[in-house]
Amino acid sequence: MLARLDVALGGWVAEELIFGENEVTSGPRSDLENATKLARSMVTKFGMSKEVKYLMERAYNNAKTILTSYSKEHHALANALLEHETLTGAQIKALLAQVNSQQQKQEQCKEMIVSQNEPQSKPVPPSSSPAAAAAAAATAAAKAKGVAPVGS
């Protein structure tokens, strides 16, 4: 029942986030009325809580958390619905896959930039003996980790 309240208030919160608090349309008003009736029944018939207001606020906050956590998906869906008015399940899945793909590409680009900005280890100069080369490599690795090499 709590999840039903979250869903019922989702339309209201979505419009509030997209259009603003004072510009919510009449569309989600019936959802709000049904959510209020459900919350009241949860209290009066099922004894689940002392106050309807608490249940409504909880559902509102849950819906808002979900919609803000997935704001890119939310905005993409809102824009698509404004453009096409209705979407099929397949269209929604394709749109969300596209949004997630773009997010992954952006994250990969950020990771590449970060790794390019990290200091690179200095190359070890060639040495005449393999033991000297190994010692130089160990010293360079130790310095990179901030550890003093053995024997220094």
C-alpha cells in the first residue's frame, strides 16, 4: 500500500519538478485524491498509522527522491511525452537505454580525462646490468607509492 501511495504521488511530483510548484495541471489531481483516500483507509480501516498526513508526506518524499535520483531519465521521458503525447513500453525502454548509454559514455570520458591527468611513472634509464635495472625500477615504484626504498 505504501508503494501505491508513492506511485500515486509520482505524477504530481513529476509535474511539480518539471513545471514548478504552482503550475501542476489537473491531470494528477485524481491521483492525489485516490492517494488521500488510500491513506485514510490505511489509517481508519487497517490501523496502519495514526495520521494520514504522515503517510502522504512519506509518499511525496519517496516519489520526489526517486524522480530526482533519476532526473536525466525523468526529463528525457517528460520531453518525449511532450513531443509525442503517448509512448509505448518499447519506446520507453529504447529511450531509457539511450539515456543510460549516453551517461556511460560521459562517465568513460571523465575517467579517461582523470587518468590522463594523473602523474605518469618516470621511465627507468637503461643500465648495463639487469640487477641495477631491477633496483632502479623498485626505487621508482617505491617513490611513486611514497615509500622509502630499502637501504636508503
